Amino acid sequence: RKENDVFVYGIYDLILSNHKQIFGYTRTSDTKRAYVLTNLTDCVAQFTLYQGLSSSQLVLSNLLEPVTEHK
């Protein structure tokens, strides 16, 4: 977290406020935007990435391998 200033100083914005499984928010700085998605259940959650999201990098996970499925 300390290595990525966007997580410390970025502006917080809640997203997915109505999702039943995922707590999601963004942190935005002048040069970066981080999407934080947390599944607070013990079930697999589905989420559709926003259009225009051109690149992504997993920064932190509590899984040995991230679970992704492209449809």
C-alpha cells in the first residue's frame, strides 16, 4: 500500500453500491486509478469490467491464483 500513493492519497469513490457480494471502490490520483474489488462472501462472485478499462494489474490478493473467467 505504501508503494502506491494512489491507495493512500487517492480520492475514494464507492462503486457497485448495490452488488450483493462485492464491495467495490476506486481510488483516483492525478495519474493513476485503482479499482478495489473485495468479495466478502465464501462464494464465487461475478463482475463485468467497465468498458474502457484498458489495462489491469493485480496488486494484492489473498488467493494463490486469481480466479478469472472471460465470457
